[in-house]
Amino acid sequence: MASLDVVIVNWNTGGQLRECLASLRRTDRETFELRRVVIVDNASSDRSAEGLDPSGLPLELIRNEYNRGFGAACNQGARDSRADYILFLNPDTILRPDSIRVPLDFMRGDENGRFGIAGIQLIDEEGRVGRTCARFPGTGRMLARALGLDRVPGAKGTGYVMQGWAHDGSRMVDHVIGAFYLVRGELFKRLGGFDERFFVYLEDLDFSLRASREGYRAYYHAGTSAFHKGGGSSAGDRSQRLFYALRSRIFYARKHFTPPGASLVTFFTLAIEPVIRLISALARFSSVRLRETVGGYKLLWTGLPGIVKGKSNG
């Protein structure tokens, strides 16, 4: 019987964490042993990690004195894992009884040893299947993202999120979203976990790329699903969220692209994209988007020296 650890990073998620744990209690565990459920609380201020009910779950709680970021907190939770598999699960998910069993049984199949990562269908509040798989982006796809081309009708295929595919069937993919990210424990250790320079966003994509270079692929299993609200641990200051997303993009490009490609992505992110965002905000008469853009880019320019040196300060 395979063993599984579940790692959940919590940051001001309110009642969502309790709903997630309640759904985890109801999961079908006939074919695997749930060894640990590790909650890593990144210094929440809303008391969402207080008074958690441990009944029915091998629950462990790690409290951080400050927000260490998603990747670093995931590494904390998985550090002492001896399980065959580790599931990184967002607290804004609600599992079905077979949400874990189905992809885990697939991973355990003798013919499926090349798959190191698995994900499932994630359903939003409107009952729609989320577009949660992605291609490994090159310079062109990153530039399309910076220019906003991946959000233009008829040009969505230029981005790295697989928008044009309905996610209605199981298949091998480059990457599955980190909200439900099932990984072989041995592979996670071999790769040293998530790169903690990605405070939040793209740390999972970076891991999937490194796994592929070790000969492992990701698999999207449409045979089961879970509810995913989205934004559960990243909701908050929109400017800060934009800053983290842009910084992670630059980190990713500098880590994986050629120097000319990384320089192009950095230039477009710093100089071209803010102009496009500001024009879009003004055209929509959106003061919220205007403040988000100005605030996010102010943080990005302030943190630029550290970004160039490959440092993440949260």
C-alpha cells in the first residue's frame, strides 16, 4: 500500500482551511495510507489556523513567525516526509471522496513510472472546469504574456496556459497547477523541493520543468475532480500580488532562458507591460486597476536590485 503525506500552506484563508480538511477526512483511503497532513501557517493574522480539529486526520501544524512564501512553506511541510507520494493541496480546495485515490492509483501503475507529477480537474464556483494545465513557456510565450496577447480573443493560444483545450480528457501535459500537485516523494527530494526564490507563483512550473529534465512528465487526470475557489492564499493587496507575479516571471526567465531571451522578457516586463496596463486601466475607467498597476510596479522597481541578483525577500 502506498503512503501519502499532504502539505497545505495556509495564509489568511478564513474558513476555507476547515472546509478543505473536512473534505480530506471524507476521502476514500482504501488503497493508500495517509501518513501525515501538515499545515504550514505563514503567519496568518485571521486566526484561520487556530483550533483546528485533528479528529480523523494525522494532523501536524507548523507556525511561521512571518510569511516565508509558498514554495518555502511547502518545503517546510515536506522536509521530514518519508511517504511514497506528497500532495501539495491549496486550502481553498474541497475534495471529492475519490479526488486523491484516482490519480494516486494511476501513478502506482507499473506502466506509469515515467509520470512524476499528477493533477486532476478543478471546478470553479460556476461549475466550470478550470484551465489548469500549461506548456513550458519559451521567450515568445512569456513576451505574449507581457503584452497581454494571451488574453485577446483569437490569440489565447499564444500564452502558456492551455486555454484552447477544454480539459475534458486525461492526457500527458507539461505542467499541472500547484493547487492540487501530487508528486513522487523520491523525485521531490531529488530535486531539492521548490526553488524558494519564487515567493509565490511559478515555483510549481519551475519544478515541473526540472522534473521533465530528469525524465519525468506530468499527467492531467480528468477521471475525478475537486472544487477550487482560487486565490485562497494569495488574496489581499492586488498590487502586491501583481508584484509577486511579475517578479517570478523575471526569475523564471533568468533561470531557464538564454541571456538574450531573459533580457527581452525583463525589458518587456519592466518597460512595455506597465504602459499597456496603464492604458487598459484608463480605457476602462478602472481606478482599481490603475492603483494595482502603479503599486505593483513601484514594488517591482524598488526590488529590482535583489531580483537581478536572484534573491527573494518576500
